[in-house]
Amino acid sequence: MAKSNKIMIQVCLCGAGTKKEQAPTVPYTAEELAEQIVACAKAGASIAHIHVREDKVVGGEMQIGYKSMSLQKFTEAVEATREACKKAGVDILINLTTSGGEYEDYKRLQHLGALKPEMCSFDPNTLNWANSYIFENSPRFLNLLSQEVIKHDIKPEFEVFDTGHLDSVMYYVNKHGIPKPPHIQFIMGVGGAMPGSAEYLAFAVSKLPEGATWSVSGIGKAHMPMMLAGLALGCDGLRVGLEDNIYLSKGVIATNLQLVERAVELSKLAGREIATADDARELLGITRHCLRDERTYEPTFKAE
């Protein structure tokens, strides 16, 4: 089959770490997420990657917008997003994170069965993130995650930080019968993993599994170089957003909308057609999901 000229723009709105002190518009609440997702969808984003935040006492001090894997917060965010998109007449794929780090397995998995998103992140290896902390993804957890994506017909977005991670992707795909071809999201420029250079990206792309679709994002200063390299190499998607990069240019703090608009502009300059949400579903082999209220609202994984 001929490669599509359409390109998917994914917006990663907040991640687990970006603070309002760094980027004032980074969304913390369900309402902020929904409002920005609608604006980004109108600008050309076809996928929204969602993390959630909560206010929490940490070390005796109240932390506003602290990282969270709360089922309640995910439910609020997804419901607000679906309602806002419906009201605005826009469509976007919802991609929920599972990368909870130190959280128990069930907390990283419970929202998948409860909310049944069309996509979720799947980090196939443990990493010493930026040589500062353990980004843990144990084989125990990854086997459970594999079972969940099969059970709930969720398209995994395999986040690949290093070349060996591609081997792990195919291990879980083959072991659990996850539908092929896989979708690979290269994350470039994390300390302790692949640097954000065109040389590394070109090598990684040359090792892609047969038929795989792929997208790329560069962390921080690698953000713009990886977009340009990705377009030059024929990527299927670009990932942008305040989770990965807070700057529009040196010293200029960005918004999620501005980052999406820039990715759309660059893609068009490269002669690419911006994929709609339905285009993205076709590219990724996703069957459109019903809304949550048409399904059983019951997480598979619960606290014991």
C-alpha cells in the first residue's frame, strides 16, 4: 500500500512535570484541558495525549497541579473533553497516559477499562530518565498493560526512547497478539537515551518493524530539529506540546495552541496534508469507540 501523504499532529498538553511557573498556560484542570484540546483540534491536532494533575500534600506542603494517576481526575478530564468537543463540533482521538512511574500497577491501568480511550501510551522499557530517576516499566506491568489493550481494543502508542526499545515493542506485540503493525512514537533528547539528532533518528527509523507507522518528538532544544528531521524522513506524525517543550523560540514561552499551529505550518510547507481525527483512525487502524456512557463503566483493576 502506498504511504499516505497525511500527517497526524498530536498535542501533549501537560505531562507530569511542566509547571505553571514555567509555562503559565499549562493545563491542570479538566476544564483547562478540554478548552485547550478543542482549540488545538480546530488548529489541526488529531490526537490529544492526556495526563492529569491534582492538588496534593507532599512532604507536608500543598502542591498545586501535582502529577496524578487518579481515576476520578482522568474521568473528569475525558468527560469534559468529550463534552467540549461535541459542543464545538470537533473530533479528536483521546490518548491516555499509562506512565505513572512509582504508582502501583492498578493505578496505571484502571482508567483504561473504565474510560476505554482509543489510544494509550505504552512505554516498553525502564529508563534512567535524564540520569536522575528511574522511569519504571517492569515486565510484570507491561504484560498486564498488553492484556488491557487487547481486552478493550485500545491502540497502544509505543513510546521509544532508545533503539533497543524497538525489540521490546515486538516482544510484547508477538507475545500477546497486539494487532500489527505497531505505532511507534520516538521520543528524542531525553538524557540517558537517544540524543535528539537527525543521525540517531535516521538510524532508529531504519530499524522500524515492517509496516509500522511512526511519529517523533524532541524534548526541549531538540523539539524543532526533530520536527524538521521527521518531516525529511517521511514521518506519519509529529508530537508537540508543553509536556515536551515550553519554548516557541529562545526565551519565548509557548502555548499548546502555538506549538500545534507551528507543526501544522511546517507540515504544510513540507507538502503534507494535515490528518483529521478520522484520517488518523484510518492510518492507525483504529475502530472508532463509543462514548463511555454507552459502555460499562467499570475498571478492570482496583485497589485490593
